[in-house]
Amino acid sequence: MSAVAAPAPGDNGDVKIHASTTASDNQRNDPKVCDFYLAVFNFD
């Protein structure tokens, strides 16, 4: 029997990798960078 995992409330957003020079409200992903930060969007 296999269990189905359900996301906890609020676990439905996006995490993006941004270059250190990318604006914090830009929702594109930029996975090939040296200096970076993580930006999170659309979490409850």
C-alpha cells in the first residue's frame, strides 16, 4: 500500500534562483549564476 503525500497549507508557491543583479519581483528562473539569491513567490 502506498501513501499519497498532500502538501501542507501554504506549500504551493514557487522558488526561483536569481542572479544577484536581478530585481526581486522578477519571476523568471536563472539557474546558471555565480552570485545568487532565492526568491519565493505565491506562498499563502
